[in-house]
Amino acid sequence: MPRTLLNLAAAFTISIFGLAASSAAFGADLTVEIRNAGDKGTVMVALFKPSDRWLGRASMGTAAPARNGAVTVTFKDLEEGEYAISLFVDENGNGRMDTNPIGIPIEPYAFSNDATGNFGPPLFEKAKFNVAKENKSIVINVK
Amino acid sequence: MNRRSFFTAVGATAASAATASMAQTASSAATRAVLGGPAGAKPPLFQGSARMTPLRGYHGQDVACERAAIEGKVPQELRGVFYRNGPGLFERGAGTNKQRYSHWFDGDGLVHAWRFTDQGVSHQARFVQTKKFIAEQSANAFLAPAFGSALPAHMPVRNSDDVNTANTNVYKLGDRLLAMWEGGSATDLDPQSLHTRGIVTWSPELKHMPFSAHPKIDPDGTFWNFGTMMGKMVLYHLSPTGELLKHAVFDAPTGGMVHDFAITHKSLVFLLPPIGIDYAAMRKGAAFGQALTWNGNDSTKVLIVDRNDFSKRRILEMPAFMVFHFGNAWEADNVIRVDFVQSKNLDIMSDWMPRMMRGETVVPDRSNPAFVKIDLNRGKCDVAMRDENCEFPRVDPRVVGLRNRNVYYPVDNGDRPEGFGFTGVMRIDTESGKVDRYNFSEQVALEEHVVVPRPSSGREGDGWLVGVGFDVAAQQSFATVFDAMNLAAGPQAIIRLPYWTPVCFHGHFHTA
Ligand SMILES: [Fe+2]
């Protein structure tokens, strides 16, 4: 059963602030171009590996100011393997993905592959992509 | 109720999250099987008679008529716009891919404006350009889960506004014409052009919250509404120009579905029928509306909320009954009186409506005028019922929340012809118990009728009763105008369109 949106919101918070930074040198760089993120607040990006709990604690995270057009963030020195990204736009700068009182997200969010769920986040399987030895670029569209 | 219910609250199943990318062909076949009956049998999706033409729905087209034909005389003082809203589109696709919703509540909102001017009466109807409607119109297929039809999601559903049909009621608040649904936000339309402006967010933290389709409006324009979802209830208090004055969110006393409520000058009054949600059925693919259960051994709960302080709430209990619509409530000497239309259980919605939507001729269960006295000192509720078979109660807007004498309803003369559409209108004088009533022939199918006050008059009932109906023989829709204190005299005017329109649920007349 997919996680609820409330879990999703909580997961984002954990993902961004509970970063376990680690990296072996000389891996590939992953460039993520984020489109349609608006121009309010900060885009909070979390990168998950299959060994992470999906939408729990992410392996890596980064943030960049939201801009109209495209926002680009880079994850450096990634080891080969599968990854998936979840992101949200922290429009009001409180560090959390806000929800309304019944737990529905009210800040924009997106996943790699532009994966979507149905009243909830997509599975890791739908959002995953592969990073090999060479550098890689992906695009994520918010909304 | 757990968080899981959000997945299912507007007809999406949790399971479909994992299967949203399922091949279109496979799921279309599944859908056809659901909508079209057993494979091989292939009955037509709709087999309705001439009387049921308005249930065929439109195909997404807008209509307009600059000057409707008037029989009789429209009173000179009756000026303004009669806005109405209802589900207007039920079918998409072509040939073997054709799909039809199985529930009346699923259709896309079609907003009507009947304009009463010195030049005559015009009519215009436009589909609300919801996110869902725009996507489905361009795909010529249903993409979103629906309230009462088990359809898989073929578009992302992030919140209930992604499946919002804006199809239940319409009211002009300030410069916004609000097209209201039950499970999500109101949609703002331009009151002149009926052009869709977008969903309304009353305050940032209330984005995508449910905003029900039965607001109650004080005579001074103060606007009260509620929403229920996922076991929570939200209350709204808005100014006559549409500013949020206060709101509250709290745990709902009961689960499944709350459609309407009433106000007094001191209280918000809810009668909450014992409706549950069968999550197992939803996991097997049932739509939200199909998974609602009637828990007749439980009570119908009476929730009374202080208008000035939403944290002051009281709950009483009554034996189980079903209610969709309220007429009015008023309060004196610590006794609240509420009138509504009562039915036995959910059969009208769960059984009759899907059969009606296929065009079957089935007479629905009766629904009757009911009057409750809530004695706040004793904590006791007494209910009295009448025999008339009716729905869609309305009162004069000058007495909403205040002591009223009259309640107006469309009514059956006897058995509802072919089970569809009322044939008369009636006014019940709640003090004398007398009925003032007019019966059309069985060749009409009537909708809700509303009271329009005569300008500059403060007297209850001084004005007109205005409503809409369908002329079966002519296959045309029409509006009616009655003297609100003398329905028995028959309509003062019948205003005919050169076409039929889909049936509406509710509307409001905004006087010029
Ligand atoms: Fe209603």
C-alpha cells in the first residue's frame, strides 16, 4: 500500500534535514534540471538509493532558490546504481512541505521520471533511474 | 477513520496508485465491463425514454439563447439572474470505446444563467473549465476517478481538486460566481461571461479543502459553509463580499458523507446520518459512492455549533434516517426547529440513481417533509413527518436562519412518471399545516424552485417562486414564474428555450 500524503510530507522534512552525506570520489555527476518550480521560496531536492527507505531518510539532499524557468542542481560523485528523486518547493521558507488540515500537500512537489501517484506518492519503482559511470542529466517538471 | 480514506475520498482507490500506468486499453476494457454489463450482452449505455432526455447530457458544448419565448407575463419587478448548476456531461468516447458514468453525481458542472431584463429573458449555459474537464475534453475520454463510477485514474491525482467537477450549486459572492462541489474547492467564474477563473483558496492553509455545495446565507449576505473529508470537518464563516472571517477544523462526529446543513441566528445545525465507508469494497475497485454503507442501527447525530465560537459544539442523537437537503432552521427559547426532507436510507442515491442513469424506469423510495424540534434544555429531539413525496426544499432568502412560515418544494402528484422528474410545486404553511400547490400534467419534469423576494419588500413570501423544468412533448426546457403566495393560481409565466438542457441540482436567483 502506498504511503499517505501525510507520510510524504513528513518524509520530505526528514529527507532534507536528516542528510547522511557520504560519497566515494570519482563517481558520476548527476545534473537535475527542475522546470516550472515557480519563483517563490526554495526547491528542496532529495536523492534516494534503493537501500534508503523511499521517502524516509534520503542519501543526499540539496536545495536551490526557486526561479521561473529552470533551476539546476547537481549531485557529485555518485556511485553506479539506481536512484530516485523527490522534491518540493518550500514556498514559505519554513523548511517543511506544508499540508492543509487534512494532510493534503499545498506546496508543489514532483518526482524523477515525472512519476505520479494517485492520491499519494508514486512507488520508488516508478521514479527510479540508473546512473552509470558517465555523467548524467535529467529533467523534472513540477506539475 | 484513518488517513487512508483520503485516497478514496473522491473515488480513487489506493490500489490504483500502483496501477495508474496500467495500459490504457486494458483498463478501458475493464471500465466498459463495469459500465456496460456482462461481456457479449452489450446493452446501450443509456436507454431512457423521451422523458429522460435531459439525462443524456451534453457533449461539452456551451449553449445560449438571446431571447426565450415567454408565455404569460414576467412581472416587471422580477429582474436579475437565475444561476443554476448541475452535471451536464455523462458520456465520452466513440463506438466501442464509449463510456457513460454510472452515477448522476459524476457529470461535469454545467452552469446556467437565466437573465431577466427589460428586454426579456435570455439563457446561457457553459461548462465549468475544471482541470479534469479540460483534460478529458481534449482526450475525449474519462481520465479521472469519479464519485459513483468505478473508473481508473489516467491522470495524476494530487488532491481532490484534480477530480473536482464543480457540478452541484452556484452562488454569487462578491464579484465571484462560485460553482460548488462537495469534495473540494469552489470554482470561481465570471458572473457575466461564466468564464472559469480557477479554484478559490480562502486562506493559504485551506488550499484544496472541501467546500460543500450548500452554503447558508444570512439575509445580510453573511455566508456560512462546511466541508467534510477524511474524518475531519471544516467550518467557514465568510463576509458578504467573500472574505474569510473565521474557520475551524475538527474531528467529524460521523464518517461517510454530509451534504447539507442549516443555520439559525445563533447556531449551525447538522443532522449527520449514519453513513460509513466500506474500504474493502474500495480496495476491490468500487468507487467512493459505491462503497458508502448505511449503518441503520447507529444513530443520526445532531451537531450544533455556536456561530460566534466554532469551538462550542454539542452533539445529540436521533434514530437513524437519511437527509440530503434542509429548508431552514430557527431558534427561540432554547428550542431549535429544523425542517428537511427525510428518506429511509441511502437507496435513492445507491440504487435508484444508477438505474435512472441507465434509463431504467424505477420509482425511487419516497422522501418526505420532516420537521425536528431540538429542545436544548432537555437535550431531546422530536420529529414530525408529512406524506408528500418531494425534495429540494427552499425558503424565502429573507428568513434564512429566522422564524419562517413557508417551505417550498417540487413534488410528485402521485407516482412519479417513469420515476423521473417532479410534476408539481407546493408551499407548506408550517403554522397552519395547509398546502398551496400546483400540478402540471405528467408531460413535465420539474427541478428545484427558489423564492425571489419582491424588491424593497420585507414580507416573507412577497415575491415569486421561480424554477426550471422539462417539457417532454416539446423536448424543451423552460423556466416558471409563480406568485410565491399563490401557487395554486398556476404559473404567471412560462419561459421556453428552443432546446433542452441537462438537469440541474441547485441554484440561486440574484436580484438586479
Ligand atoms: Fe444538494
